[in-house]
Amino acid sequence: MPTRIAESPSAAVDRALGILENVAQSAAGLTNSEISRRLEIPKSSASYILRTLERRGYLARDAASGKYRLGLKVLALGRGVHTGMDLRKVALPFLQQLVDRTHLTCHLAILDAGEAVYIEKVEAPGFIKMDTWIGRRMYVHSTSVGKSLVAWLPAAEIDGIIREHGLPKRTAKTITVGTRLLKELEKVRAQGYSVDDEENSPGARCVGAPVFDSLAHAVAAIGLSGTTGQVTHENLPKLADSLKETARKISRQLGFVAMR
């Protein structure tokens, strides 16, 4: 019997994604044969991938018709995307008001796989522009939004992030010792805001504050970013107060009720 040549991992992943995309576009669902013809792959290969996707919950098979439809697991994957989109929709007008008041660039970030990710940005007016973009991923230990995102996590989760990502030195001011970071996060929780004092980029100073949902989870953080000439040690407390007030407004929109 001839030996079957093993399919490369990248080809298998490409076929699995192609199957999911085609099934998603078919309201009535698709059979193994239909999928095989559409993707021009052997029925045996299609059958193996279909069984795997069904076992993992990404597809569901109708026993009577033999047709596959999307499974409930796909909805779970999309939950994070929808959460991010809802956050952006809720937060954007508040971010714009904050930028109008402070004339600084404002970001909205979430925690993803132990990193801070920008999901919204409102650029400040003027000639000074921050080299940031939606989708940018950053270390949590060297950024203000990152510190605000992890400060309220359980200690075990914080330790896990440190083990996985380390504490790389971004500038001469970056915190690179775990005990120092934990002490910094205690300070963040106590004052309700975080600071990146040239710890991620030389010449840039940022202030961050957490956004809480109805379950009192820090689901996002907002941050004001500027040069050290724009965010000074003198005006930082006032900027932090404005930032925290904006974060509270967004949190209330998400159903958070602060404990008295």
C-alpha cells in the first residue's frame, strides 16, 4: 500500500480556515463532498479536518443531512472582538472630550496574551504626533496602560506574565526587576493611575487609568501620551485627575458601580 505523504502544518491550517470560511458563507451548511469540491482537496483530507473541527466545537454536523454548520465555539472566539468593538464605541466620545481638554493624544488599550494592545487612538491637535497606532502591542511593565491593565490582576497572573514575557529593558528608566514592578503596581492601585516616565520611549511621558466592567474587572485602560515637555511633573497630577474621571465615566457606561 503506498504511503500517504504527510500534509504540511501550514497547508492543513490553511485548509481548516478555508473550510470555516466556506461553511460560514453557506446558510444551509455544507457536506463533506461539497467542501471537497469547493476547496479542491481530497475528501479524505476534508473529512479528517471536519472531524477535528467538529470534535473541538468549531463545527456542528446535522446527522440527517450530513451538512456542517458553524459551532458555538466560533461565537466564543468572536466574543473578544465584539468586546473590543463595544469598548471602542462606548469610549470614543469620552476620549475625544479628554483630548479636546488636554490637547494630548489618548489611547484605549486591552490586555491580550499578556501584552497591552491599542484598540483606539484619538490624535492630539498640533504638530507633535505620537508614533503609535491601533493594533500596536506593548510590554505591560514599561507602559502606563500596561501597568493599569495588570495592577488589578491576581498575583499569580502577574507572575505568569512576567515569566512569559520577562521585563526587557526599553530605556534606562525601565523597571526590570520583578519586586520593583510589584511595588509599582501597589502604588498604581493606591492612587488609581499609572505613569510611564520615559520607561518605554525616551522623551515620552504617559499617564494611564483602568476601565472597569460590571464585574469590577479591569477590562481596559486609557492613557494620555505626550512629550516630557507636554506632560510635566507639575501638570501630571491634574492630567491624572482628568484621566481618572474619564475612566470612571466609561466604567459607568459598562455597568461598573464603585464601592463606597
